[in-house]
Amino acid sequence: MSMHIGARWLESDPVSQNAPTERLADNATLAELELTVADCLLTRAEDTLSGEVRHHAVLATNRLAEWLVWNWWRLCHEPRGSGEQVPGWHEAHRMPAAGGGWLWPNVEFVSDGVRMWVSSKPTPAVAHQPLRYLSSDHAIIPLANFEGSIEDFITRVCERLANQGAVEADLLQMWQELQAERADAEFAAYRRFEALLGFDPDEAPEELMMALHHDVDLLGHNAMAELAAGSRNAVISASQLQEWARSKGAISSKQDRLRWAGQKFQIDYKVAAWRNGVTAARKLRTQEHLGEAPIANRHLAEWFAVPEGLLSDGNQNTTLAYELDVERAQSRVVLRSKWPVGRRFELARLIGDDLVQHTHEPLHIATAQNTYRQKLQRAFAAELLCPIEPLTELLKGDFTEDAIQGAANTFEVSPLMVTAQLFNNGVLQSGEWNGLDQGLAIA
């Protein structure tokens, strides 16, 4: 699964060398642009004057390359989260923001840190506009493939600028600076954290970044990346997590936890997060000889070596569910939900994270963000607590409110999770879906 941005260079009318630099760069990189992702053509467009439908659009590729370079870090590392509220999210993830007076396809890029979702929607017919984009499709590709495709495109645009004598174009300097940032491991980590927080380069408050850097040393890079994702100005500090763990957490003996009986589960990053989560949950159910039976609180508590009362205790932390090491062999587990079914789901997520993530960091968290790791957690917990096969067998095609509630009672999960399982496994179609908290969506 790959992406390709084709650019067939066009010869344009001569422009005076005294023209503005941007005008010279646009003129030098005018091309028939064609964007394909996997088998999806995302630049299919109608010439509104002639009625001709073609696969490309004539555009100044310099503008697109500049937009890709400037937004590289946010494109590659910022999850969707609450994109509607994060300043600049649309400008950083939607191609029309490339601007410059050109009509760009309505394409959006959304990363979960491992895979890239690329989608297109038709543009509306507007009087006096010469072009209307028709594509309505999407594809998911590995993030590494996306990065490689973008690198190839930007390099070709830079070569075109140089060959056409537009050596003062901003893109050439921007691309050099980005390559230098990516080659510097420490600087690249800084840029990734900025992007996870939802900031453009050099826009994050210095004190926030210094605090993150300090807490990375205490809690681990991967864990802090999950914590930072979508947090913007409200990243929870290590000291606050430690305080909540002391006041609201339950002790867990790490040496007494459930482990894989044989070979450890290895995440296959070539496939969607939910597939890994479901596979891991089924492997655990098989190992523990659970068959199709619901899982009792006693089992969940024993598996994570916590008191069973934690699943019914109302002493919750309203911000975050997590596990934090306090000693070499002990951690404290803090749950967020005040409802028993919610606490079961959160503990199942932490169990899954502990079993499949083989990085030895002191912090494991469960958030509502759409990073690959969080989506894997949610899929694991859903399939572990409410496996799709016994669920569909129990319902026997009856998807009424009473039937959904009955199934939820049987598996001790929320009706929302039952609906999520049916929807994400294709048992219910979108037209039959009456709304679901996106935090539970695992696709």
C-alpha cells in the first residue's frame, strides 16, 4: 500500500526575473498533479467549462511541497483527537490549506503514529470556478510509505526549481532545514512532541516543552508521547501522576500478574491497530481456557494483581486511567470511570497494554486519543470482555435496545461497547448506527 504524487512538468509563459520569488517558483513548478493512494485516485476532477473529466489538476507544485514541509511533523505525528478545537488542525492536515490562489483537492491526512489515513471528498460546484474535484474515497497506508512518497515528491520539486533557475525559492531552504531536524535525534524528538501537542514548529511554550523533557526522563519517552497526544496546554505532570497514584491508586504486584504462557505477543505494525488488539485478546482467552464465557471481576483483578474492590471502588481519578511504578516490583493502578463497567474496560485496556507493549517504562496510560497504541488497547479490551462471536450468537439478529442492554448485562460491559463491537465488526452498518462515542471506535 503506497502513495504517489505524480507531477508532469508544464512549460508556462515566460516570467520576468524581476517578478516576486513566489511567482517565479510557481511558474517553474507548474505541473499536471495526480495523487494516488493504494488503488484510489484522489485528483479526479471535472473541467467545469468543457465538462471533461480528467485524472489530474494543473497546479503549482511548489506550493504543495512548501505546505508538506512546513506541516511535516504535525502531518506525521498529530492524531485526530479533538481536531475541531485544536488551533490550526485543519490548516495542517487538509491539502486546500496549501493555498496560493490554487484550487487544491479536498484531501485530508490523519496519522495515528504508525499508519496514515488519506481521504478525499468532492468539492462543491461554485460559479466561475474552472475545476471541481469528484473523488470520494480513502485508503490507509503505513506512515513510512507516506513519508517516503512525500520525500520523493519534494525532492523532485526542488530539482525542478534548481533546473529552472529559481534558486531563491523558499522551499529549497525549508527542505534543507527539515532534513537537518530529522537527522538530529534529539531535535526530531522535540519536534514530535510539539506536533503531538498540536503546535506548529517553535510555537509550543518553552516552559511546557521543558517540563515534558524533564518528565520523559522520569516516565519514559513512549509513555509521555501518549500522554502528550492532544493535550495542548494541559499536559499532566509526573508529580501530579505520582500524587494521584498515592492518593487514589491501588497497589499491584507486578511479579504476580498474568503473563503469556508461551511466546510473547508481537505487534504486527503492518496491519491496523484493532487487528492486533483482537488477535491478542483471542490469544489470551484461548490461553486461559475461557471459551465464550464472560469474564468475572475476580479474573480481571487476579490477572493484574489488584484488589477486586478496585473495580467497584468509587475513588476514581476523573482525568486519566493509568498504572505507575512506585517500586521495582510494585505499581499503583488508578482508574477514571465511576461506573463498574467503565472500570472493567479501563483495567482490561491496561492489562492489554502490559501484555503487548514490551518497553519497560514506569507509566502505562489509557486515553481517549486515536494513536495506534490507544486504538490497540480499546480493541483488545472490547474483544476480551465482549467477544464478537458469542455476542452475535446471543443476540441472534435482535438489535433492539432491550437486546443490546441484555447483552451488556451478560458480559458486564456498557451498551455502548456492545454497539461498538457490532459496528466495528460489520454486524451493524453505518445506516443502522445511532451514534457512538468516538473514544470507543476501534477501527
